[in-house]
Amino acid sequence: MKVLPILLFLLLLSGCQATDPTTSSSVAPVTASTSVDAATTSHPATGSATLNVPGLSPRAKVSIQPNGAVRVDQWEARAKDGTIEILIDGKAFARVRKKEKKDDWFVDRVDGQPVAKLKFRGNDDFKVVSPGDQTLVKVKSKDYGWKVTGAQEEELYKTRVEKGHIKVKDAKGQEINKLSDDGSSLVYTWLSIEALPLEVRLAMAYLTRGSHHG
């Protein structure tokens, strides 16, 4: 007669273990905004490439990790405690936080110095402004890839994705980078923009990884 209560107890115990959040190994990714949810919640392409990253090396190693972290030589952008952390040699250098009720992010160094604001106006329209709200660059999706303009709408770079390759060229048509198309054209575009501090480039590369042009 005691068999039934024991069975019920065992079933209840197993159900609690299945739903115990402390036993789960999955971590919800940081979402940049409603406009870039698809990029930040999808499984980004993983792997590595060699890239000319101004301020670092003409042959910097760039990789997107299975957990979504973006690494460039000794630099890394990763999610931490609801924010994005920018590290150099494993030490925190800057943090990126989202402004409530807006699709804007703020980049501040760990000493509190503000660096830039990141603005998202759709999943193919991005803007970086100074702490004083002056436009630094705009990046927009085009049918051929990505177009980067400066404060006066002057063209700074074009990224073309065609025939299985990604080509980043400056305003004079000089080729900055050329590599096989692995789906990370926007990541490589951000990392090529010399006018932006490295921590800002890493932040935008992380937030927009997985985004596609056109």
C-alpha cells in the first residue's frame, strides 16, 4: 500500500531536478536592442581570419567564439552581467551598457571616461557619436555590402561582398582587407575603421555580429 506514495515522491523529485535552474549550463546572450536581436541571439559564425586592424597589426587574428565573444589579438569583447566587457590581455578596459528604453549603448572606460555612444536605427543602420553627440561614423547596409561615412556624410569605406570574398576599401579605393566570405562582413568592416577607438570597434563588432547586408 506504500508503493504509490513512494512512486509519487520519486516523480515529484525528478520533475524538480529537471527544472532546477542551477543545473542548467545555458546562458542567455546579451541582446543589443530590439533592432539587432536577430544578430545577438542567433548562433554567430565561428572561426578565425587574419585581418588588417589599424592600431594593432596588418595580420591581426580575429575570431568569433562559440559563445559569441569576439577576439582580436589580445583584445576581447564578451557578455558579462547584462553588459558587454572589453578586455585587453584579460583585464577589463571598457564596458558597454544599454540605455533604458532606447536602442542606444554607451562605451565607457573602466576609469569612468566616456568614449562613445552607439546608436541602432534598424538592423542595417548604425551610428557612432562622441560623448558630446557629434557624429563619428555611420554604417549602412547596401546591396553590395556596407558603406561607411563620416561626420559630413563623406565616404570613408566600402565593403563589398561578392564572388565568395569580402573586400574592404577606403575612400581612395585602396584595399584594406580581402578575405573569404564567412558571413562576418560587418564585423570586419567595424574592425577596419581607423577613425574609431579599438574598444568602440570591438563593441560594435560584438553587437552586430551575424548581421547581413542588403
